[in-house]
Amino acid sequence: MMVSDMTVGIAIYGVAPGQSSLALSLGLSLFDTLGLKVSSATTPRLLVGGDHPGDHEVVDVTLAELQDQIELGNVAAFAIFNEDGAHLPWRAAFHHSIDGFGSFPHLSIQVPEDKIGPPEAWGDGLSTIFQGLKFKYAIGYRAESASSAWNYCLGNGTTKVDERENNVKFAREIPQTRGGLGRYAGSMLRMVYPLNVLNNEHCKIMVDGVPLEELIRSSSDMGKLTDLSNGLKLWILRDSQLSNANAKLGGSGCLISWQESNLRTTRRLP
């Protein structure tokens, strides 16, 4: 019987190359901390004479094989999974993607919400990853399933964090797959989420003439900003703060996926 429980998705963008071994170590540590066992692992393999550049197949490997191949430098992209037969396609996953294979550099993590807790606990649970990896931007959000959370990270699917969000606009922003500008790396945000990890350029984004960092720190309804040890900043918001924060930043032109016209007004009958 398939089970549908809320999943927490973590998308980490602008991941620097050469961190595959570290990423795997951090992924295994996260699974261990959450009490999740690795049930399978995969890595992509390019197809000779494929239909398009980056055409590949996904190869099942043992965890020991994956560790060996990463250490030898033969593998850089990978995924590890926790599967229980009840949550499809998996219960939890940690994907490390690189340039090529039709993808772009990022990490995509999906874990059951009942394992990682409420948004205010996400930063604590993921602090080792956020402070250990070199990357530019991260977001944390809820989705109805692991597959929805994964697709949202990639800019696919119908999952939204706000009814005023246009998913297609983010997908078009990815440089490696869509030839986009990649503004989420600094000059704009995708949307505002329960969890956001910002770099210094993000903090200088002007919102109605005020730098974002100043706006957050001076406003009681804009969540909490915490300095991380690597110069990045963790921004956590309560659910009750998200709608107004998205409206404020979206109305100021700071959000890539904002599209207020998505709202539909319904006329009430007298």
C-alpha cells in the first residue's frame, strides 16, 4: 500500500565542483542522523551514441561501489535512497548532480517531515551540510511526496509554495539546461520559503529601497536571519509570515517565480 506523507525538500544550487566525496559523506551522515538506512544507490552513465548531448542511463550500484568509484575519481554525480515499499518512488533521497547528464550543479534532498521536524528545526538538522559545502543558494519547502519535492527542485511539476508562483519562470532561469541567467545565484531569489540560505549578494537585494538583510533584521514579521560560519546566512520564516514576505519581495521585483496575475478573482453571486 502506497503511503503519502508530507516531505521536506531541500534544494541547494550553485554547488561548486570537486565536492562529490564530501557530498556523499554529508548525505550518509544526514541519513544516519535521521535514522534512515541507505537501501540503494545510483549513478548516471553516458550513453554512447545517445539521442542528445548528455543522454544517459541510471545505473544501480552498491554503496561500497559508489564510495570506491568516487574516491577513484570515476564518478561525480550520484544518488542514495531510503526505500520502504510504501512511499513511492522512495521515502528519502540525497541527489548530487553536476554539469552534464542533462542536469546542472545542485543537491536535491527529500526527507519525511516527521523525521526532520518543523521548519525552525530544519536549519539545525542540515547545518553540517550548509556549512560544509561550497554553494550559492539553498531553499527548504514542503511537498506532498518525495517525487514532488524532487521535481520542484528541478523546476518541474506542479508543486507551488504560493498560489502566485509560476514554476516555468524558474525553469527558464537555469543556465546549463535552459540558457537562463541564473539570477538565483545572487541578484534575485526564486521565492521566499520556510528555509532560505542566502549569500552576501542576496542580502544586498533592494526591497523598496532597503537592503534585504536590513529589512529582515528590522522587521518582526520577516522571520529570523542567522549567520553561518562560511559567510552564508540562514533565513527561517514561520508559515504565517510566508505569504506577506512573498508579496513584499515579489511586488518589489525580487522574486524570479513571482507572478501575481496567477491569482484568479471569483465573483460572488448576490
